[in-house]
Amino acid sequence: MPVRVIAAKHGVHRGSIPKIVVSAGVPLRSSGLNGGARSRALTLYGEGFTLQEVADLLGVDDKTVRHAIVDLGGRIRPRGRRTTTTA
């Protein structure tokens, strides 16, 4: 469940949720993609997958994929239809 949803449900600031979780002895889940998954995201995107398709394959948000690609020096394609080549 996203932190913002938990915070709204319990009427606390979203910044308080991780502190409460840690104080209860529960480990926080990691966010984003690790190094290997970041490289895979860049590769898949470079092969023509959309940001959303890569996100779905890796189980993360498309914004997470976008950030990983940009951080690794990749370029984001313009929005719109994919270009196709005809022989």
C-alpha cells in the first residue's frame, strides 16, 4: 500500500509513516530498481519497448523506469506512435 494512502487513512503526515514502520522493527521495502534491473530497463527501452511496457515487466512505475533510463544516460523518445520500417 502506498505511503500516501496509509498516511491519509490514519490522518498523519506521509513522512511519519517510515519512522513508525522502522520504530516497530519492520524493514522498509526498497524503492526503485537495483543496478541490474536499471540496466535491463535501459536495454528493453532501447529495443523499442515503451516505458509502460518496461515498467510492467519489471513491476514498477513507468516514472521509475524513466528515471533509471535518464540516470544511465539514455534518451527518452518523443511521445506518440512508434515508427515502423517497411521493406
